[in-house]
Amino acid sequence: MDIESALKELEASIVSYQHTPYVERVGHIKTIADGVAKIAGLGSVAAGEILSFPHAIYGVVLNLEEEEVGAIILGDYQKLTEGDEVKGTGRLLSIPVSDGCIGRVIDPLGRPLDKKGAIKSDTYYPLERLAPGVTVREPVDTPLQTGIIAIDSMIPVGRGQRELIIGDRGTGKTALAVDTIINQGKEKSGVICIYVAIGQKTSRIAQLIDTLKKNNAMEYSVVVSADASVSSALQFLAPYAGCALGEYFMHKGRDVVIFYDDLSKHAWAYREVSLILRRPSGREAYPGDIFYLHSRLLERAAKLDKKSGGGSLTAFPIIETQAGDLSAYIPTNVISITDGQIFLETDLFYAGIRPGINVGASVSRVGGAAQLPAMKKVAGRLRLDLAQYRELSAFVQFASELDAKTREKIEQGARMVELLKQQQYVPIPVEEQVMLIWAGTSGLLKDIPVSRIAAFAQKYREHMRTIGRSILETIRKEKKLSDQLVKKIHSETEEFVKSWQESENSSNE
């Protein structure tokens, strides 16, 4: 029997288990603390099975031991006491999924939190599910435009990819996620966005939802909220709930992008639950299966082939580092699972370079194959030029004199850094990104002072949206730069640069 057949047989057995009649099994709570219960008398329950407690409270089996089982409580565990009766339900943990979830804020069990009424659904998806096999996947070849020029040009992401966003607290990780969500509406990409908030402040989640509403992004988004006030059990389940919802849309042939914000707090929640369950702890007190915790989640991101519906699930896990330490335990785990990382550096962020993406430490191992040919043509040397600029700018701090060629390279690098700066919640369409990078790398901006590059870029975009609209439409339609189009871009840009410089000179006079 091949691997694919074995996986299908295992999944079929899980489904059949959920619908198999069983003799009612009853046990009792032996001990209970911090949302975790030890139960005796349930000798035939399954891992991941839902348990029924008094007061309409439910729990999920995590530990199967010789004389007892360990379960996490999905509700107010303080209402339960030792000796309370516990029943097995014969059902594995699943959440209701439907198109009605779009535009809603839900908890990890699929219950609405936005006071807009119940979500109607007849379909349930298990939180834990086998990842799609190799034979049903397709190569990642369709871009997912984030609207962030530094990412789409140098660290491109494809639909079905897993791209890590990593950096210290307060460096703009969540802002990248929100920008990407807003851009799906601007691009009219048809991508459904799922944002999973794990262990965050309730006020911060409310601000994020408000931002999405102001930009009309909730029309195609779902927020799964497990804030800091809920139990560690619900924080542990949150990303799996979001992933199950994403798989529902993926299996319907839709493209989905999901953000796990963040998996550092997810690992903390799992560690807390595991320590209470008395699982043996390892490095940094995390349980031994902490790698499997995230790998089985992120492996579910995929681009399915046409026979399987042709949908995709793109995952953006977010990890918080301490003092920029990429070599810590959880960061290295998730880096090894994903297809690349976007590293946000604190020094760049506070130097005013926002988004503060460290180009040297960031990589996309898939996105190049999914990048637009037009973008690939103009941004081919951009990463190398910026890396050289950073090395030279660090070196010249100790040099008293510079030769003309080195000074030219430094000034060109500084101009490109200015072009890559971007305001928060203002995604840039990909055709405008191509034009900006082309203008920056063409050498036409060499006479514009670095301090005026941002002002030039804004006016240049406005000009291209009006006078040069046909060029932008051609780039969007053809997705590549022909020689004829390049000549047209050159003449249009050259003419605008001259007129802009004249207006600058006249205003200075």
C-alpha cells in the first residue's frame, strides 16, 4: 500500500469513528486546575474527542494515560469540581464552517463574538486534519500581491506558500498582515483573508477590526479571536480553527490567505497546558512535540490541483523574537518549516525605514516562480544593490574620502531605500510598484536629492494614474515589459522628471 492510500484510509477511519454508534462511556473528574482536568473511568475515548461535562461545558482529550485521561476545558472550568460526571461524545473536535463566516468575528469554536447573531452552518470541519498529499498539490506559480513594494519586488509570495513574518515586538509585523488584507480588496483579487489573533490584548484586536472595517476589508475577511483573557486551551486551538475554516474555502476552489498572529504566544499556551498535564518538558520547558505542533499546522497550506478543486491556502505565521535573536528555539523551528521569512529589524524601524525589512536576512524560496515577469525584470538586481549599499554605508562611516563611483552607488542605494518606504495601510498596486522601481533603477532620478525622493514618488504615481494610465493598464493586462513599452515608459518618466525638477526649482526661487 502506497503512502497516499494509507493516508486516505486513515482519514476515512477518523470520519467513520465520528459516526460509529457507541456505548455511553462515563467517568469522573479526578483533579482539575487551570482549565485542565484529569479524568478516571474513560478507558475507550480517543485523542481529540469531545467530552461532555456538567453545566453544558465541553472539553477535548489531549492525554491518554494508563489509568486516566487528560483533557482541556472549553469553557468556565471554575464551575466544575472533583467528582463531577464526564461523558464521552464519540465526536472529534470540529467547528461549523460556511460562507456566513465571512465578515464575522468568531472564537476558536466557531461561536460569533460580534453580536450579529448566529452563523448558520450544516458543515463541520475537524480542527486537526491531515495535510494534502504531494500528489494533489500543484507548484506555486500565482502571485499573492501584498501591496508592499519591498515584499512584492524582493521577497515575493505565491498562493499556497508559507512565508514567516518575524521580528521583535513593535516592529510592524501585524501592520504587514493588515496591509496585505487591505490590498486584496484594492486588487479585487477574490482572496478570502483569515486573521487569527492569539493571546493579544482585546483592545488591540478591536483596533485591528476597526481598521479593516474602515478600509472595507471585513467584506472578505474573517477574524478568529482568542485574546489574552481566554484560557490557554482556546489560545492553543485558535490557529487550527482558522486553518479548518481556510480549508473549507480552499476545497471550494477559493484562494485563501491566513495570518497566525502570533505563534510565539501559541507555543506559550501549549507549554502551559502541557506542563499542567505533566508532560515531560524539554528545551526551554517546551514539551518534546513543540515542533510537530507548528509543522502539522503549516503543512496544511497548499495549492491544490484542478481535480481537487484548484483552491489554495497561503499561510503567514508571525513569530516574535527577543532582541532580534533568530537562533532561538521557536524561531528556528518555524523558519525550518516555512518557505522563507520576512525579517523586520528594530534598528531599521527606528531609523525611519518602514517597513523595516532586513533584505539580507529575508528570503522567499518559492515566490520568484510566482512573480510577475514585469516585476522580475525591473527588480532583478534590486536585492543585490541594496545589500551592497548597506555594506558600503557601514564601511564609509570610517572613511574620510570617497571615490566618485562609491559615492554614486551609495546615493543610488539611498534613493532606492527612500522609494521602498511606505505608509501604513496604504498598499500600492503592482503596476505602480513596477513603475516606481523602474524609475529608481533607470538612473533618471540621479539629480533628485535623496530628501525629495518620497515627494517625487507620490507625484509620479499621481501622474501615472492620470496621464500615464494607459501604461499602467498595459502592465496589469500583459504582466510583462516589452521593448516598445519600456521605450514608452522611459519617455514618459523622463518628461515627468524634467517638469518636476523645473517646478521644484521655481518653488525654491
